[in-house]
Amino acid sequence: MDANEQLEIETRIMGVLKSIFDPEIPVNIYDLGLIYSISVDDDHIAHITMTLTAPNCPMAEQLIEEVKYKVGGTKGVKDIDLKLTFSPRWDKSMLSDEAKLELGFL
């Protein structure tokens, strides 16, 4: 896979992640800063590292399943390797400017 194809797939994944919303905050998980990294390898496996707003988030399992399902169905992705981490812990500084504006922090 060449660099252009990889970038196209990663951009598609980013778009998909922007369509997934945290059930408790009306902002998508990408702009919330819950996605720490996105990469696609030569085997078309999407590697995503993400976190949650809180380790004991009651909607964690549903959110993770939605990410796996939607990213797994993205054109150019054969499989997804999703890693959940709490290091570093999520905080409001990770919000995008768009999310801060939407939530009234700007």
C-alpha cells in the first residue's frame, strides 16, 4: 500500500470516528480527544488507540463495539486492532477547539 492510499484510508477512518458520539456528551469521540492514534498497516488493519472520558464509563462496551463495527466496515479496512488505554488519562484539555466551542468552553 502506498502512502497516498494509507492517508486516504486513515482520513476515512477519521470521518467515521467523527460520526460516533459519546452517549453522555453531545460531541463526537474524535473531537472529544478520545482517539489517541490511528494508523493502517500494509495488511489493511486499522490500529486505533483510544480512551474513555472515565475508566468506569457505563457505556464503554457499547462505544468500543460501535468503533469496531464502524471502522471495520470502512472502505480499505480489513480488520481493526483497537487498544483501550487510560494513560494518559483523558481531560478537558484534549478537546478540539470545535468541541470546546460546542460545549461552551471557548
